[in-house]
Amino acid sequence: MARTDPTEPVRSAQRIVDVLSAQGVQYAFTATLRRALAEEGPSLIDVPVDYSRNTDLAAQLHDDPFE
């Protein structure tokens, strides 16, 4: 499987949309989500995620965050 370049998320998301023949939208408002869900076929919703606290959150779930 080819790896996409994480420094280019928009281009990577567009590739996924193209491969799946999906509708691609970036989540901004509830209306956008409703529009995507109303489309026929799959939709890809681009939601920004802050991964900076993953280690802290994992530590709350496990004794060893890297277990």
C-alpha cells in the first residue's frame, strides 16, 4: 500500500476521495455534516485532529502508554 505524505493532508484527502468516488467536505458546521450525510454514496469528512496529547491520554488509559 502506498503511503501518503502527511505534510500534504489536503492532497492526501483528495486522493482518498478520488479513489472512493466519494464526496469530500471539510467539517466546519452542522449543515456541512448534514449535506455530506444526505449525499448518495460515501462521503469523506476532513476533521482536524490535534494529536499533541496522545501520550497523555494513553497514560490515563494504561499504566504504560506504549504497552
